[in-house]
Amino acid sequence: MAFDVDGFTSVIAAKGLASSNKFKVEIHFPTALFASQGQNKSIPDLNFMCDSATIAGKNIQSIADIQYGVRREIAYASPTYDPLILSFYCTEKLEEKKLLDKWQRLMVKTPVGRTGDSFDVGYYDTYAKDSKILLTKLGVDGQKTFAYEYRETYPKTITAIELSHEASTTPMKVSATFNYVYWVDVTTTT
């Protein structure tokens, strides 16, 4: 069958094409991250500083079903999920990086300043159990078209930030790779 240009253009005219630059991120930090600072502590708003995000994928595990005749791949066990990668613009004092580092210190205690060298591993319930990230894709009209909620999130990897004496007009960024248990499709349709 030949490519139907009229059919293709009518689908686009009726449904539109998704734009990758219309999204929002809501990070719900673990309670322990700010427990010592009280409820009214103002924090850098990573939600607004998020520059890019990935809608993480999912892989269904399969195994070869070898019976007489045709071989088939059949699903088994629970799925595996790709990590969630978020990139953030940095403010002048690198508050975004500091917040991500603080979250990681809940996972493994690392030295701060010139004191401490314990490297004690934290409890999963402390650094991940009550945290989540909501990633919402917005339409051209600003309405939610697609949303995933990533449950029990934590920043496994924080990328390096490159510094240079070259003249630059681009803002500094930091990226984090978040692990999580699973995601849930929370898109509501009306």
C-alpha cells in the first residue's frame, strides 16, 4: 500500500502533533530531607528549574517458550523500568545541586565540609519511600494530556557540571538520574 498523504495530513489536522517543550515536573521530596529545618523552610523550586525530562520506558521480561513447533517469547515476572532523567537550570549559588546532594546524603552519609567520614548507608524508607515525581505532558492549550507518577524516587546519579573560562551565554545545568520502583499512568481523561 502506498503512503497516503491526505490520510496522514487529516490525522495531523484532527489530532495535532505533540510538542516536546510543553511539560511540568512536580517533585515531592522525602519528608526526612527537611525534617530538621521545620515545615516553613523555603527551598529552591526544582519544579520550575527543570529544563528537560524523559518519559521513562518500561521493559517486559520474556523467555523463550520452547515447545514442539514454533518458538515463542512469553512474558514472565514483573517489568523493569528505565531510569528517569531530569535536567535543571542552576541558580547562582547552585542551590539545585546542593539540594540533590543533600538528598543523596540521606542515602549514604558523605562528609560535609571538613568533618565526618562515616559513609553510613541510610534506610530506604528515609530517602525514598514517601517521595515521588509527577511528570506531566501539556498540550498547546496548557492542559494535561499525559501524566506519569514515579513512585519511591531517589537521585541515584548526579552528573558533573563543567566549568570553563570560555565566554558563555548559556546557563549552567545539572542533571540527575532518578531510580524508582514503578510508574503509574495518572492521566485523567474527560
